[in-house]
Amino acid sequence: MTTYEALANAAALIASWRQAAHLEGREEEENLWLYLRALTNFVHVTGQVYQFEDSLKAAVPSERPHISAHLGAHKGAFAQLAVKLLLKALDKTSEPEQKQHVFLFISLLNFIADTGQLDDVEDFFSNQLEYAPVAIAHFTSHEEAEAWLRSVAEPPSPAYILIGGEYHQFWYRREDNTRGMYRDYPIESELETLTARGIPPQRPSFATRAEAEEWLTNNPAKPYAFVSIAGEHYFAVYHRRLKRHSLHHVASALKAWEEHKRAVEREAALEAAQSDGASE
């Protein structure tokens, strides 16, 4: 089983325990399970699954889980309480598979603590509705992005990067050192929903893109905002991890999104037709 699969299986158990806490009105416990679920999201969107895998291989097996000293020293709102909850769950369950899932989450907390990311995780969990989809790096051109991705021995994977203002999904497979990237559209559906409600009539207006970017520097979008540049509608997206905005021409972005959706539909129809033909 891969680390990706192990995390997914452990997250499914966490989700079931979160649901039980919700049904029984244990709100504080439910919130801690949600925090723990956010850990898996965090390592995925920041491309750290392989690094976590390496930390698992380096760990010394033991009957009781090791708890990082950094967890005990952390003053945040969730990490220490989450460890106590996991240790309690470990003592309560007799299922070997469930115990393995709990060990995995404790190891994940240790990894995040030992790499100095506990504050980042708590911020990610507490303010996730204020985040645009996380991009880990920005490049001005495809050539620059491709040069960087070729030069990194083990690049973050899977992870979003920005090329100009466009999201690209990057992937890397350690087993055969293959890697690649493709254009993705994680904000366009949100843009479609917001424009369907109507672009706010009162919005910041600028003569040039440079003026808009300067204003956004001091007035960050949370995480999205509409602005007007030279009479055209633009969608501003704040990338908190990169501390920068991207600006998307609304009409062009929606057109690209519609073309992408049609391409996906055509591909799905073609695959269905091929599947039907093969089964006859």
C-alpha cells in the first residue's frame, strides 16, 4: 500500500469518528477530528507526501507511539489536544487496522511538528475558507517553470504552481522519476458561481493593471474580489502562501472554463463509446 492510500484509509476512519462525535453533540471533539483531517489535506496540497513517507521509514518501531517534543512545546490551540484524542482512541480500539491508522496520524503530527509547520497547519485549518487553492510556487513563463521542475531532484508532488496567473497541476512519481504538469482550473468554477450571482456594481476601478496590483497589495482579497481595469471586469485571487495576487480577465477566464468543460465532456463520451464497443 502506498502512503497516499494509507493516508486516504486513515482519513476515512477519522471521518467516521468525526461523524459519531457530531451525532452525539461532542462539538470540541468533532472540531479536533476536523483538524486532524485537515492535516492530510495540508500535506497533499503542499506536495509533502513523499517527505512524510521518508519520515515513516526513519521512525523506530515501538508498541506505544513516539510523541515529538515539538508537539509538547507548541502553544497552538489544536495540536496537543489532538494528540490526547488520538492516544485515547488508540487505547479504546482493539482493531489492529484502526490502531495502525491512529499510529499514522500521530506520525503525521510528529512530521509536521518536527518540520516546524504546526503554526502553518493551524492557520490552514482555521482560515481555510479565506484561502484560494494553494499554489506552492510562481513562475513568469512555462520555460521558467519547466527548468525549475527539471532541476529539482524530488519536487513537491502533487502540487499546484502558478505560471503567470494560471494554475498548473504538477505531479512527480518517485518510483520511476517521471514528472509532468498540466493546466488546471480550480478557481474557474468559483468564478462561474460568483458571476452568476452578479458582479458587484460597486467595485474598485483602475486605469491600469499596475494600479490595481498596487491597490491589492494593501487591500488583499479574501481570497477573491472583483475589480475593474480600463472598464473591463477582472477577478483578483489572493495567494496567501505566495503573498501575491493573480488577476483574471473575467470574460476570457469564463470562456476558457467553458471550453475546458466541453473538452472533458467530449473525452468522457469518447471513453464511454470505446468502452461500449469493447464490451460488444
